Amino acid sequence: MQMTLTINGESHSVEAPAASLLVEVLRDQLGLTGTHIGCDTSQCGACNVLVDGAAVKACTMLAAQAHGSSVTTIEGIGSEAALHPMQAAFRDAHGLQCGFCTPGMVMAGLEIVRKHGTKLTPELVTHELEGNLCRCTGYINIVKAIVAGAAAMETAHA
Amino acid sequence: MRDFALHRPASVSAATAAFAGTDGEAAYLAGGHTLIPAMKSRLRMPDALVDLTGLGLSGISRDGDRLWIGATTRHADVATGATAIPGLACLAAGIGDAQVRNRGTLGGSLANNDPAADYPAAALALDAVIETDRGSHTADDFFQGMFTTALAESEIITRVGFAIPQQSSYAKFRHPASRYAMVGVYVARHAGGWRVAVTGAGPGVFRWTDAEAALNAGTDTAGLVLAADDLNSDIHASAEYRAHLCGVMLKQALATLA
Ligand SMILES: Cc1cc2nc3c(=O)[nH]c(=O)nc-3n(C[C@H](O)[C@H](O)[C@H](O)COP(=O)(O)OP(=O)(O)OC[C@H]3O[C@@H](n4cnc5c(N)ncnc54)[C@H](O)[C@@H]3O)c2cc1C
Ligand code: FES
Ligand code: FES
């Protein structure tokens, strides 16, 4: 079926089976492979993207459910040359090891800022990260990165 | 996932017509956070999905002594918007995780009636009226055991009216991996008396009538024990452990009434 999605600010007309998941269209049809598939069972959050600003698991949403919506993936928030403050914070705080969970963690960080603003506590971030799994870091540095990234977003906008 | 036809109706009547017109099995789609996982594992293989999110059934409004919540209202919006019933807002804020709450809906949770889901406990304790495209059900009649409700095949939940209690609270002991309730207890004090609903412990949500009677009589609930005979026993918890947790969750809920 035909669907129209705005992805990272650009309108895309996509022809895909109704059963296509959003993560499949992003990765396989549009080549946006920054959104990862960790579990494919709604547990890990590696597939997190923002749909109309809110974080969702792209493995548990049909692409057709995003028809007419605006989708932001990890590719849309920064570039290698100009990292988003949240991405830079992950690098600075050693918030990643293998990096597989990182795109989803960064998007989850942006969701936390959307809901709670830029002044975050480690307790709040830990609670809000319930839907994201990391098999490497032990989370401590991820939480530090999100707290620091949020604070840096405040400065970036000031 | 096997492919299917997807319908996006703009009215309730168009939705039921699309359901009825399906050659084979049709299913309604709301947040998809139960249905899509079930379709991925081929527990469900519908020929057509009828999306309910374009029907204008989202929103929260108060009418007298009831709080009405549209069927397609997302858990995240109930968490922030159901301020008239803090216990209900708090329950919604504890469903799954942030991303699940951004997609899952009230109507989908009630229609599915998972024995470990949270909303059924609130609906039962808050004496909810579940309105549909063809009438209404009281919560007492709606839940009929594991994954079974009073809904007819193509019936659509449109909105749910929760009685606004004097005080209420929900306490849940989460399964640490799935975040569903191993046991969840919703207590509500209404002008007409207490209602106590238990989810996760048995094959379906149920009212704990002994606890209600004790609260109504003003006697101590500390020694109340729920018989383990009818409770679930599985790799996660024995029936005896679940019975014990019911008492602990009741105590926690009573300590956090708001
Ligand atoms: C990782 C994860 C964790 C979760 N944790 C919890 C938890 O802790 N507690 C909890 O309670 N739930 C939990 N859930 C379930 C979640 O709340 C679901 O969103 C919810 O149970 C179903 O709502 P939905 O809108 O997603 O429904 P869908 O998946 O779209 O539909 C579910 C069923 O209801 C039917 N249906 C949907 N809307 C209507 C309607 N208006 N009228 C009639 N039939 C309808 C559909 O046909 C389908 O059969 C979790 C889910 C996931 C993926
Ligand atoms: S891949 Fe989507 S939650 Fe794990
Ligand atoms: S850094 Fe390897 S999974 Fe998180």
C-alpha cells in the first residue's frame, strides 16, 4: 500500500505491504540503518524513534500507522561533523561500549527531556529508561550521559 | 507477519462496516501493543485490520461524578490528564514503559482483558461504565475471565466512565522483566462503600469481597488472607506467594490513598 511519511523533515512516499513495520521501512527501504533491531519483541528500545515528537518502539508500530506523521530517527538529530548535544554527551561520558543500544538510548534521552525538561536527576532518568536495555555498560554512564546531554541542550538553546 | 488489508475509517459506523465486510478474519487495531506482537508470533493472523485511531475517540472529560476517557486515549495521556482520579493517573503512569505508554490505549487494554493487565483493576474498583457502539456494560459484567469480555465480535468500545471516588490507589508488584502485574490491587473508597479489585493473581480480574467487607465494617484488614486455591501458579510465582502478595499490595494501596 501507499503511505506518506515525513522522515527527518523530508516527505517520503513509500510503497510497502500493510504488514511492514516502521523499523523495516526505515532500515530496508530508506536505508536509515541507525535505528536498530535488538529484540523485535518490544523489550529493548534499540528501535526507538520519535513519532510526532514522542518516543515509540519502531518494531511495534506499522509503518502505515505513521502515515501522515513526522518521524525523527537518529540520523535526523545530528551529523558526524555536528553531533547533537545528547550524542556528544554519550561520547564524553563513555555512555556506550558496543554502541548497539545507543541510538535508542539517545532517542529515549530526548523523550525524557521532552517530558521533564533539561534539569534531570539520575533517579528520574533511571526510572524513565525502563524500556531500554543495554547489555554492555551497566547503565551508570548512560544515565550520566543523559543528565549531561539534557543540561547541554539547555545551554545550546540559551 | 502475514500481510493483511488495512482500513482507516473515519467514523464508528464505517469501522463496523469494514469489519463486517471482511472476507475472513477482521480485527480492530488501536495502539497495536498487544495485537502487533501477537501477529508477529502468528498467534493472530487477521485478513484485515480496522484502525480505530481516526474515529475521534480520544480525550478526557469530567461529567458530574464520572470521569470519561475515550477508548483510543493513550496511557501517557491518562497519566497526565486523569487528575480527577490520582490513583488512575498513577496506574496509567506505571503501565509498561514510556514508549509503550505513548502507543497503548485504554480501550485496547480493556478489550484484551489480559489477566495481568492494570486497567481492568481500575475499571472494576471504579465501578466503570464501558460504553460501546451498541450500548453499555458495567465493569462487573464486562470482565469474564482470561482474555474474555462481554463484547460481541465487532463491538467497539467508544469511551469509559470511571466513578470518581473519594479516595483511591493502586499498588502493583511488577514482574521484573515484563512489567505486567504479578499482583495488582486497586482500592477505592466511594460514598456507597469500598471496592477492591485484584489483577494478576487469578485467571481474570476479580473483586476481593472480604477486603471490601472489612473496610466497610472498619475492621482491621491486616490479617485478611485470600484463598490460594483459585489463584495462578506458574514459573514466576506460586499461588501461595500470589495470595501473600495480595495482602501486601492491599496494605500498600491503603497506605497511599489519594
Ligand atoms: C513491552 C510491553 C509492556 C507492557 N506492559 C503492560 C503493563 O505493565 N500493564 C498493562 O496493563 N499492559 C501492558 N502492556 C500492554 C499494553 O498496555 C497494550 O497497549 C494494551 O494492552 C492494548 O492496547 P492497544 O491500544 O495497544 O491495543 P491493540 O493491541 O491495538 O488491541 C488489543 C485488542 O483489543 C482490541 N481493541 C482495541 N481497541 C478496541 C476498542 N476500542 N474496542 C474493541 N476492541 C478493541 C483489538 O482488536 C485487539 O484484539 C504492555 C505491552 C508491551 C508491548
Ligand atoms: S527491537 Fe524494538 S524494542 Fe527491541
Ligand atoms: S553499549 Fe552495547 S548494548 Fe549498550
